Amino acid sequence: MIREIGAAIAAERTRQGLGIGDLGVDPSVVEAIEAGTPGITTTELARIATALQLDLVALRAGVVRARARPSVFLRRRGALEEFAAADAALLDAALEHARARNTLARLLGDDAGVFPSHKLAPRGVAADAEHAAAHQGHQLARELRRTLGNDADPLADMREVAELRCGVAVLVRRLATIGASAFAVKSGDAAAIVLAPIRLLREPIARVWIAHELCRILFDVDAGGVHVVIDFDGDRHVQDAEGRSRAFAAELLLPEAGLRKLIGPPANVSGEPAARNLVAMARDAFGSTWQVAANRLCNVGYVSPALRDWLDRQPAPAMTRAWTTSVPAAEAPSVHVAALTVRAYNAGHLTDAEARAVLDVDPLAPLPWER
């Protein structure tokens, strides 16, 4: 099999016009594997597959199979700028991180999650009638909640929902694309949410961003390429796909069934103090931003839509409950991948070098649990 792998690498490298020093590993390793000499590590083979844009599983069998072009959904605030080329490599690394998450989960016998298991089917955005996309977003959020076994209660840590339940890696990275707040990147076998560093600790913006991007990953059709979404604060006239994702996030975080349990049936409140109190109650009980809670209560009839703009302008009162999302530090591995790596290492599934590669630790540095 080593000869087949080496021959496949040599043929694809030549076809792409790359030198032996262009594959991300020591040139002597490339020379050896192409000559059919044993000794390449799994980490080195993965780096070669990445450099050649090949499917790693197929390459291990000596088969050249191009890796599927991922779909990248970019959520932006402010004026339209170009997608920064530097983020392409960042997102590719995020996808590899998500693939490592899935591999480790399988090794340890964990549930792969909603996305890797294809428990929910992507589908086109409904746009055949006014508000159709928003209604579909609500339905999709209810579908995910049913899959999670929670129709009405608050979702605690959205990072855990994304990683442990949905199988989507969550990372925090310093993004080069100006104005970018979040990326969703997926291919057929893996998906990741990449957040810009979050400083708004008093308000659970991370929960909203993760919920929003989950809709992209779970339900947007995987067409390949970069798709830019401009998301202006307060702009309710948005394109259908963005409208669906917003509605999905609102229903996922503030489910109508949960609001009925908390408040009772909608009463279309028109008094300003009462409306403000309802929004504060819903926001604190379910964990969302003030704007998301205000729009949600207006949309489902708890508060008169005439108060929507007034509520948008109100300073948000301090929350009575902390809704902290356990996102990793900027540039760190995802929380779930770090935990899986420790378990897999202790179970003997990973060597020191493989654990360092997964966690992106320098080969000469100690592993995190050895410090």
C-alpha cells in the first residue's frame, strides 16, 4: 500500500506542477514516500493531502480523490469589502480541525452528532410568498429542537449544543476580512463555526452568532465557494437566506413553546413599560441579545409591532442571569477537540506527535496536560 500511496502523491504533485518542497513536510519525506519507502507518519500524510487538496481517507488507500470544495458563509457587518484571501487558509484549517473532531469522536465511540450523521437534510430557502423564508426558519429550528429532545426549555451553553450535539467545531480566530463577525464553513464530512473574538461579555452575542451559523451549516444547500451575507444592525429587509437564518436563531433561542410556558398566550402588549418588562423577562430566561428578544416578542404577538422601533432604541438593562458561552480563547483549539484529544491520547489512540498535530502544538513544546 505504501507504493500505491507514494505513486498517487507523485502523480498528483506532478499534475499540479508542485515541487517536493511545496507539500508542507520535509522534502526528504516526500522523496521517500514517492519512492515507496515506509516511514511516513499519519500527520505528515495529512499535511500532504491538505497541500494537494486531496481526500485523506482515499489517499490512505492510494486513490487520488479531490477534496470537495467547501461552502463558506460569511456574515458581515458594515460596508461590503472583499473576502480576504488570508482567511481562506484559516477556514481550511478550521475544516481540518472539524474533521479531527469527527475522527476522534468515532475512535472513542461517541455520537458523531447531527451534522456528520446527516440526521437533518439541507433544503432550499422558501421564497414563494412573503415571510416564507422566516416561517421556514422557525420550522427548521423546531426540527432541530425535536432532534435534540428539547422543544421548549432554554438551551444552556450554545457551544456545547454545536459541538457535542450537532458535531460542529467552534473556533475563535482573528479574521482578516474587514467587518466579519462569523464564518460557517462546511463540506460533506465536517463543519465549523469560526467567530471573531468576542468582547461583549455582558450580552450573549456568541449564542446568537452560533445559532445563526448552525442554520447555515445544517440546512443551507452545500453549493461550494464563498457566500457573503451583509448583516446590518436593525435591518429587517434582508435577503431570504439571511432572513431564514435570523428566524431560525430566534426560534432556537426563544422557542414559541417556551415563551408560552414562561409568559402564557400572546396578548399584544402595547404599553411601553409592560413591553420592556416582557422583553427583559424573555431575554433573561432564554439567553439572547436585547434586539433579538424584542423582535421575537413583536413577531409572535406578545408585544405590539408598533413598539418594535421604540424597543430597539432602549438601552438594554443589566441581565439578571449570566449566559456565558464557553468559547475557546482566540487561536486556541476548540474546547471539544481539546477534550477529545486528551481522552484519545490517554486511551492510546494518539501518539505524542499526533496529539500535537491535532492541537497545533509546536513539536518541541510539551503537550498541554504535561505543563
